[in-house]
Amino acid sequence: MNIFSTIGTLVRNHVADHKGVVKIVDTESNILLRNSDPQGTMALATDTDQIYIHTGSGTWVKIQTEATT
């Protein structure tokens, strides 16, 4: 299994355990300033419509999505 598959599985399992609920709805700049949220916290940036996940120690990762038809 490659690293991306492993990460995908871990994220999928975490989301399933936490029902995939976005916990924070705020501007992108405010989200990126946060540093005490639990690992796995999801946030929606209202000004960019981007979704972020907190990976710990104040690091937020933008979830990249693809449009499908």
C-alpha cells in the first residue's frame, strides 16, 4: 500500500468515527491562525469555500477536491 492510500484510509476511518462534521466555519485567515484544535478537526473557510483538516501543532492542510461530471 502506498503512502497516499494509507493516508486516505486513515482519514476515511477518522471521518467515519467523527461523522465527518465540520467543526469550524470561519475565514481562511482565522482558521490558519488556530493552533489548539484537536488533531482531525475539520474547518470550512467561508471566504474561499476551502475545507481544511488540522494535523496537529497548528498545522492545517487544505483538502484538494476535483470536480466530477
